[in-house]
Amino acid sequence: MLPAIPDEGRLILCCARTTVDPDSLTYAKTLIEKDLDWKAVKQFASFNRVVPLFYNGLLKACPNQNPRGFLNDIGELASKYAVRNEKSLKLLLHILDLFEGNGIPAVPFKGVAFALSQYGDLKLRQCGDIDILVQRKNFLRAKDILIREGFNQLYFGHHESATVQAALSRSPGNEVIDLHYGITPNFYPILKEAMEGSRLENTDRNKRVKNLTYWHFSLDSEALWTRLIPLDISGRRVSVFSPEDTLINAIVQGVKEAWLTLRRICDVAELLRANPSLDWDLVLARAHELKFEKNLCFGLFLAYCFLGAPLDERPLRMIQKYFFIGGLAAHTQIMLFRENDEIDRHAFRMSSNFLTMDSYREKLRYLRFVGHRLRIKNELGSTLRRYRAFLRMSTMPIVFKLRSRSCRGLDSNTV
């Protein structure tokens, strides 16, 4: 069996919600009375990028307690994120005004726009960069506007076309805007490799970089523009994705990160809570069209099992078709709340991608990429260790299923 997650992780699962149900509150209070490692609690919350949401839930669980001054400590950190979110919102509205003045339609997604539309409160989500989608035909003009505003590109060339976006930053303030003309990348590089690959040397010009993560499905971003809905942000009317498209996109973001931070799972859970009338027929039809059913089911299951998110019986029935989901979810939970070897994290990301692919053809294609990605030239020992880690991660859900025969082995108090 997989090892149990620590009580510190269980406390975070109980409290990282906008609405903490009575059973979770009771369980959280029981955990708080134990001799917890509060330094580890803070580390887990920070690593999983759920500090504001966790702090909000913890206040409800122990309103009259302040174990070892922890509430003051985590509260100060949450306040810093709240201030940062306010600055990001101000910058987002400024950029949207610039684009509108130049006749460029733009859609904010993720980040502060997601916090306002799905969490209902800007202070509850730990946000990062500002993500804005424009149409492909307007991409270069929009990028030029940002450059004239003082932003510098972090990478370009092959990496820009591979990720269907430009990352631009501005100092002081460390402001970063990801300007997209698509949602799903052709490849998904880590930033360090992307920045290194942006040197326009003749030997590298237009060269396909083979060691980037192969992406295995494509979302038609142009179709999203026909289904936009209005959102009021600080008295300004802003167009955002429909709830159904927002859910698909939230799953995509989780897949990009192999669900290795709890924040992505919280996003799905809060979206399900905020939209009880989702058109599931539409969501499931789009997932089938995209060959995205296993990814959708896995993301929904994580939100349902870990965070008690409400889920319609139609996706629940679909989830039951895939035997590996319980084991992969259990392993994901362990990865969220322990210090992981970098090789294990890398292997887990690849095995998670492999297991959740709908198409056997894509799986075979992906295995070729895995063989290339895990190989280290002239280092047979390290290469074999990586291969073993990938094999272990890929077979773990089968072992878990054979031993448990259900998902009851998960440690979440909601299961």
C-alpha cells in the first residue's frame, strides 16, 4: 500500500476550501489538537499554492485558537498575496483598456479573473502571472503594445510557437504577463530551457527542441470566442469563458502540472461549487471530441475525493469505467505532501500523462518521447534509474487497484 499522508497534509485538505462542511470542520479541529509540525503545515500550504484559501478555512476551524502563533504567521503571508492580487487586478484592467483602445478583443483567464468568477473573492486564491488570450490574428499587435508598455520577452522563436504564448515581464514589481493565442501548447517546456533556447544562434534557429514535453491533445481556442459570457470586474464589463469552457481549461492547467500542486485541484473544486447547473452533456461531449475523457475524469475525481466537491452522477458513472484513477489519485495525494526526489517527480509527471491519454496511438507516440526524455547521454546508471522510476510510477495504479479494489485507501477525510 502507499504510505499515508501526514496529519499536516490532512489538515490542509480539510481547510483549503471556500466552504468547509461540518464533518471537515470537526476533523480539522481534531487534527489541530494534535502536536502538529506547524512549520511543515506552512511549507505544504506554500508549496501547493493554497495559502489564502487554507488560511480562510483554518480561521473557521479554530476561530478561538492560535496554535503557536501560526494564524498570525500564515495570516501575514495571506495578506501579502492579497496585496499582490490587487496590484495584478489593477494591471489587468489597464492592459485590457489598452487592448480595447487598439481594437483588440481579449479574454483574461486563470489568475485574478478566475478568483473573482469562481472563488467569489479576490483574496482567496494565490495567483501568479496574468494570463490573457487574444486571437491569433491580433497576437503580434498585442505583444507590441505590451513591449511599448515596458515589458520584455522572456523567450521567443521556437518556444513561443511551441507554447502558443509569449511570456513578458516588467520590473520593478516583477510583473509577468502570459499573452496567449492558444490554450493547449504544442510542447510544454520548463522556463529555464525555454529561456536558454531563445538565443538566436544560427545553429539553433528554428530548430525543433526535442526534449520538451510532448503535448497530446489540442483545444480549439478560436471556438471559445463564440461562447464568451460577461463578468463585472470593479464596475467594468469583461468577457470571460463560459463555465463549461472554464472547467475544461481548469483541467488543462492541472494536466500541464500533472496535478502536482493542490491549487489546480482547488480550482476545479471551487468551479464545481460555484456552478451547480453546469451543462454536463456539453462538457462530456467536448471531452469526447477532444479525446480528453480520462483527463477530465481524473481531474474531477481529485476534486471530488480530496476536497469534497459536488459532482453530478453522469461524470461519476464515467469515472467508474477507468480502473486506474483511484490508484493514480492516491499516488498524487502522496506527491502533494512529501518532499519528492526530482527524478520521481519527473517520472510521475510522465506516467500521469501516459495513463490519462485516451488514444493508444498517442500513448505509443508518447512512449517514444519518454524514451528520449529520460535518456542521459553516457550515463547508463542514471538513465536506468529514470526508466525504473517511470515504470514504477506507471504500474503503481494497477498495484493499488489489486490491493484495495476501491478508492477507499485514499487518506482524504471526504472519502
